[in-house]
Amino acid sequence: MATPALPSPDDLRNLLRGVIDPELGSDIVELGMVRDATIDDAGRVVVTIALTTSGCPLRAQIQRDVRSRVGSAPGVTEVKLDWTEMTQAEKSSAMAKARFNVSQRPEDTSVGPRTRVVLVASGKGGVGKSSVTANLAAALASRGLTVGVLDADVWGFSIPRMLGVSGRLEGRMDGDRKVMLPIERRIGDGVVRIVSMGFLVEDEETALMWRGLMLNRGVQHFLQDVEWGDDLDYLLVDMPPGTGDVQMGVAKLVPRAEVVVVTTPALAAQKVAIRAVSMARKSFLRVAGVIENMSAFTDHHGDTHALFGSGGGQQLADDAGVPLLGRVPIEPLVSAGGDAGEPEVLGDSVAAAAFRDIAERLVTEAVPPAELAGCSARMMEAAVAALDAADAAEASGAQAS
């Protein structure tokens, strides 16, 4: 295998644009927190980060996100972080940028900065990507989390049926713009909020004959005009298979997203799935891991049959340099649960346990939920309060004169 080309300093900065301060809602490059990013011939990267305060409790999360994004780049062997502190002028500039971005957010997306966005992707159809998405959403919700599911497979929408929800998307006015409200389903102590083209057509057998631009625009509306809520922990995006217009559009709209690639054990599927990894990295998205679906079938005698071959998931993970998050066996209950709208992860089968294990790895290792601490939020609130007080004083003085 050829040695991968090392990322340039510009490539490193583009990767770091995916690291978002979860309270200020802007990337650390735009906020001026990235002082330097260098790489030597051995693939060792040194990133210098300036924090708003030296004791900022967000330091651990920023460190984790920087390491995971930069460390996933081909050729990178080590990531070292050096820390410094912003000057007062730099802090003021960062606050100004953050406040401006908040004012402009309706033109961006309605996905809050604390939400971890996970794109569930595949190189080809038929690998069970939507089934994986639905079961992961149910598993995360059963842990008490608030989970959004965006069905971006506009042509082949299936999430409503798999999660057992139906109805029509409703809207309300938010100022001078109309926003859509996702359809919710409570699972355990959590909730799943779902948006799909299936809620906009007359019935699920309707064929959508849309070209690429219309598909991309439809998904854009789901990201910009849906009221996902500030309390959303995860947004799982069920991507269409392949590497086309929708994938490129989502990567541009949500640059902080993480990608999980679904494949089957078959070598042919693995060779196609590596293209999804390649596209993610060309879009500067981090690949968080691989899930091998339809791994094997175990009959009632306890004998295991590798109906679709073996090793494809591990091979893909090795080639991509990312973890294999888990293997989901072939089990009829998974398909039956999807048809009935009751995700099998809520049951007690071997496949259900596999899905729960993958969800566990997702939240503890691969894409942990945002830990909101107080430093940046307090600075932002103080800055806004000071500006509001100054405006009030100016108005009061004008009235007195």
C-alpha cells in the first residue's frame, strides 16, 4: 500500500474548522483560537491553541476533538497540543465574532452548536444503513438522550416506517420565517425527533423523481428550517448511498459532522465503502468508525454461517485507520422490527445487544456528547449584558436630553 501524502498546514487548519466551541457555536479557527498547526516528515502534528481562560473547563473537550479530527488524517502519527491564553483584545474579538454568527445563524443551519452530528453513510445501497440508523437512534434515546434523525435518503426514505411514526410535518412562524416541527417518539427516558420526506408525500409508495439540485435543496431545508431544539444531543443523518450531490451538500452545511460508514462483510461492499471514507476526508469530515452489518447468521443449532463472507468491516476499518465499532449479525428479528416500527435494539436478541454495544462505544469513545461547561457561556452572557446595559444607558441619556 502506498504511503499516504501528509496533510499540509492548510489541510490541518481546514480539519480544525470542524472543531466547534459548543457554547460560542463557532469553529476554533474562526474564533482565532488556533495559533499554529505544523507537521513534520514523520507525521507528528503540533497544534497551538489559545483558550479564552487558562482554566477553561472546555479544554478537555477541545483537546479530544482536535486529536480525533487531526489524528484521523492519513499520514498523521501523533497529535500534540500546546496551550496558551488569549489577550483581552483577542477575547473581545472572539466574542464579537460569536455574537455576529449568532445573529446570522438563520442563514446557516438550525442545528445547535452542542449537538453532535453523525452522518451514517455507505458506499452502496443494500447494506442496511437505514436499519442501523433507526436502531442507533432508539438505543441512544433509551439512554435518556434527545436524538434527531434526518432522513436524507430522499428517494429511498424508510426511517418513518422503521421508527414506527407517521403523520405530516407541521409548521409555525418564528418571527418572519416559517419553521417545521419534527415528529417525535418517546423511547424510555429519551426522545427521537424525526424529519423525512415520508412526512411530506401522500403515501410511502410515492416515487420522488427529483434531480440532484432538488434533492440537495430538500435536505438543506431539513437542516435550516426544522426546529430541532437546543436540547438535541445527537443528530443522526441517514445518508443516501454513494458520493453524490446530497453528500457534498450536507458536508458543506455541517462541517463539524462525524461520519460512520456501514458495510457488509463482503469484499465487494468494502471496496465500495472506502469511497465514502475518501469523500468524507476530501470534505474535511472526521470518520469516527465502521459498522459491519449482516455479519453472520447463527442457526438454532448454534452453528454460524458467514453468508456474505467475512472480514470486510475489519478490512475497511484497517484501511481507513479507524475503529470497527461493532458487528451486527444477520437476524430476522431486525428486519421484522423495522417493518413493524419497533427497532430490535429494544429487544433482547443477539443483534439487539450488538446495537447497544455500538451505541455505548459511540457515546463513550467515538463521538461523545458535548460537555457544556461555564467559561465561554459566562463570557458571552457578560458581553451581551454589558452591551445591552450600554444601549440602555445611551437610550436613557438621549431621553433626558
